[in-house]
Amino acid sequence: MPRYCQSLSIKICLLILLLEIVPSIYCQGQNNAPLDISPKLQQFLTDHPAASKALFSALSEAFGRRTVRIYYFYSSDESAAKADHLYPDKNTVWIRIRENQLPGDECICLIFEMLNSEGEQHFIELNEKAKTKQISRNDFATDMMQQEFVAVKKTRDLIKSFDLNQKEKEESYYYNRLVQAPDDFNEFLIYIAKVSPKRAQFADYEKYYDSLGGKPEAGKP
């Protein structure tokens, strides 16, 4: 998910730290460069050819004309997102993936963030509308969630082909949550509140709307 909910200064400090201590993973879609991913994810993809095909399908779709840089981080905070992304410029996407999770979940996170990054222009437009109060707090959070819902459905359909065994499915944090996700958006909002009670994603977007501190355009109340 796009981490717009943090202040810009926090983002910059964190990314500087990551650049200093964590090797980046680089792939430019149009050059078909291989992903230099974590060893455990490499092994997972070797053992699960269908998952490898799904990952590179998402890569091809989302990064035909853009560059992706991937960074790993560690966290024990289960209420925080296990992956996120941001846009340093119009041709580049930075994706952060939590390393201390199962390789199958790492793969699912990466696929989701790749596909979710396709909504870049819409995310940017929503942020600009929020800054000038052209959109309400509730509508902003709803639109952000709707855009992410598009990526959820795409990811759900891709990971159904992973061919995981029963033990892998049961141990995965994301697999069953995603494959059972409903097609209806309103049902989806109810569903994620049920399966991920430690997350408050809609409320987080409302708080982020408040943090933008925008002012109405001239002539508007």
C-alpha cells in the first residue's frame, strides 16, 4: 500500500537509512533484467514454478515502462503493513517488503505492490484533491481503498495458480485471506475488518487525509 500516511521527512530519513544499510533490488521491466530477490524467495520460486510465472506476469504488466527498486526491512509490529510502495519520480517505484515473513507471503506482497503501483496517477490525483479539500475525508479514504481493491482482485486471481500444499496454505498469512476475498467492494470492506482486525486501513487513510492539512481553493468554503 502506498505509504502516504507518514510525513515526508520520516520517509526521507527512512529511505536514506535503507539506502545505506540494505542492498537494493533493481529491475527495469523494459530490459527484462532479472529480479535479485532474497535467497528464500528465490528458492520458493524455484520450488513453485506457477508462483514464479505469476510474479513475472505482474512485473511485466506493471513495469513495462517504469523501473522498480525493492528494499527489505524488519519489523515485529503486526499492525503495520508488511509491504508498501511510493513514487520518487514518475518513472520509478520503490517497494518495501518485510523480510521476516514466509517466502510465499513475501511473494504475494511483492505481486500486490507491483499491481497496486499501477494506480499511481489516481493516488496522486486523490492526494492533490485532499490538499485543496476538493474531496471529503470519507470519500478520500473510500477512493483510496477502491483503487487498492483493483489490485487485490488481480493478486487474488494470480495467486490461485501458486499450487501450494495444504501446510503452506495454512501457514501463509495472506493466501487464504486473498483467495477468499469477495468481488463486491462493500463486502470487501467488511471482510478485511474481519480477517485483519489489527489493521485499520480505512481509518488510517482518514487520518492521512487530516495530515495533509490542505486549504480550500480560492472562492471555496
